[in-house]
Amino acid sequence: MGSQEVSTMDWQGKHVTVAGLGVSGIPAARALHERGALVTVVDDGDDERSRAQAGELEALGITVRLGDGATLPESTELVVTAPGWKPDKPLFLAAAEADVPVWGDVELAWRLRGPDAAPWLAVTGTNGKTTTVRMLASILEAAGLRTAAVGNIGVSLLDAVLGDEPYDVLVVELSSYQLHWAPSLRAHSAAVLNLAPDHLDWHGSMAGYAADKGRIYEGNSIACVYNAQDGATEDLVREADVEEGCRAIGFTLGPPGPSQLGVVDGILVDRAFVANRQKQAQELAEVGDVNPPAPHNIANALAAAALARAFGVKPAAVRDGLRAFRPDAHRIEHVADVGGVTYIDDSKATNTHAAEASLAAYEPIVWIAGGLAKGATFDELVTGAAKRLRGVVLIGADRALIREALARHAPEVPVVDLDRTDTGAMSVAVREAAGLARPGDTVLLAPACASMDMFVNYNKRGEAFADAVRRLADASA
């Protein structure tokens, strides 16, 4: 099943096993069934929701096997997996033993796209993916192009590829999981925004994680966009096998060198896609056009601009697209100003790398942190932020890890340790933070941890914070 032959491949009668129900598995099963494949869906779950989903697929003639995602069905010729399934699952070990290929939903979408399919601009990184993808889509729309933001952001890539909408270009957010299972992907241009330890339990090591991220550059035809202030991303470009003429394009928060985008006197400038990049720079936008203009968000904007410029977008569309962009909720979102104190919701900062970027954007800070650490350590984060901290309020199951790092590296910073993990703890945390803050300070929810010890997801955690801040504002009115 080579990548070049699949677009004309006859799926009729092919035995395909789809691993996992859900947002990727169900569209994959339907698409393959419609093409005549003999599809069996396997899933570990056997709850009410799984049974309802299974019933819908079985009504179409698709076989579903619940409660057993470990056994490879007989006669399987291909496995298509949901991205989150770990590579060491028995199903995949059995597939390897039987020399059966395993594809992810991204790989399947890439193979099923038509001969006139829209090119892909792809984005990955430990943090900032969704914001960058949405910024890029806004820029492309400002340029008059038909586009969609798809992939790891909840919009089915299969639906976009197989639908009737005639896109000019697709903006694709890709997780390390998705890239692991996408060996044939060849983007027009791609960016790795940053690299920091994450999902190491899934990938086995930092080297494995980085290698999967680096797959996004393989076969790029126009540009490999990297973070000039994160050498690991540039290393991935060097290691990639790209098409002849594909360029390495860096982005930096400082003045750019040739073949880079950067910032000069509050202006986002391009020294990559200009006639004489040794001597000339093209103004793209002002820092104030980026919402919000925090350092890591400016980096996101530069990466989006680089991909847009690689696709031939004019400078004015970069500016207009950035001005039109509105960030998703719970990403350095301004909630309110109460008593001269600014309250910022960055509940999406679920790891130390994201929290570091958030903490760098404000000063002085009363920091609300804690949750599930996922194996993270906090010494480096606390050391970098110590001088900015007015105080810290700790919540969540693994808050002791942060408390201990604060004791080692910021012992003078007052710490409130809330010994509770119920959802109501957030209201107490906000009140405690307000007590530590002074006019001109920022109370920042940037937990550096996952939320599932207290909340269903980071959205619910952010909503609890915002609700508590609004109650505080009402009480102060």
C-alpha cells in the first residue's frame, strides 16, 4: 500500500480494522465503508455512549467489536488508528508481527485526497499550535483564499478532504500522536513552533517525541519554518528530507537575519520572502496588531505569517488577518480588572513550557498554579519567574511539587497552599490571590498542570476562574 498508489487504489473488499470510536474513528470507518472496504471497528470501551455509536455504524453494515481493542481481527490488511492509541498497544504489536501497516486518521486523509486537492500548511509544536493555526487561517481568509483550520482542533480532516467544499489551502494542526502515524504526509510548508518535554509516557523519550514532531517537515516543498530561539526546532529542519529548493525560514522575537521573520522597533518584519533578503525587510504588521501582544503570542503570529508568506500572501493580508483574529477562550484571556488588579485566564497553560511563556508576559504577578503534573518538574519554571512573583496560590493534586520548587528558588515569595481539590477551590483561590495582589498587579491562572484532578478539562477550569473573578468584581462594585 505505497503512498503513490493509494489515490487510485481499489478499496473494494479490503479488510480494514479501525482502532477506536470517536471524532476520528467514526469518520474513518464511514469513509472506508463507502469505498467498499470490509471495516471492523475495535474499541476498549463498552459503555452506553460506545454502544450507541456502535449501533449507528452497525446499521450501515460496519462490524463493531466493543470491549476488546487488543486483538487484531483475522484477515486484517490495514489498521487505521485514532491518534491517542499508544504504539505499544497489543493490537499494534500484533499488526507489526503480521506485517500489517498502521495509519492514523491524518495518513488516511492524506491518502484519500483527490488529484486536485488543496495543499496543506501544517503546524505542530508543544504549545501554541491552535492559536497559530487560527491566526494563519485568518490571514489566508484576509487574502481572499478559501481555507479551513482542521486537524487536531476538533474539525475532522477527513471531512474537509472528502467534502464538496473547494478549498484553496488547508491549515492543519498536527499533534505528535498524529504525526507518529502519518509516514506519507508531505506538506506544502510546515512549522514546528517549539519543543519541550511533553507526552513522554506516550513517545517513550524526548528523542522519540522530537522525532515524531520532526516528521512534519518530511517532503516539504516550499518552506520549513522553525523557531530561531529554540535550537531543537532548527535541528529538526536539518534532519528532514525535503524537496529540492525547499527553504529553512526562521522566526525570532528579535531583529531577523536573512531568511527570517522578526521584530524591529515594534514592527513585525519579513527578511525571508523579499527580493533582496540580505539588505531589505518588508513590514508586515505592528506588534499592537497581535491579540494579545504577549511575547509567545507574537512568536505565534510570526510563525503564521511565515507560512502565509510561503504560500504567496501579500503583506497587507498578514496585517489584516492578525487584526481580525480573536484568540480562543482560556488562552491568556483578559477576564476583568478589579480594584486596579488585572485578572488573566490562561487555563490552557497545561504544562511548564506554556506556563513559562505566560509568566513572561506580565509583571508583577500573583500566580495561581497546580493540578496534575504529568511527571513534570518545576525548578526551571520557578527560577525563571521568581523575580516576577508577588505571591502564589496553589491548588490541585500535585501542588506540593510546585511548593517545593518555590521553597528552593523563591523562598521569599508568599505562598497560599489550598489543601483541597474540589471545584469550589477556585473561588477560594481567586479570593486568596486578590488578597495578595496590589493595584497594578496581574492575577494569572497559568496552572502548568493538567486539570483532570479537579475539572473535566482546562475549559471548565478557566470558566471556574472567570466566574470567581466576576463574583469578586460584583462584590467590589
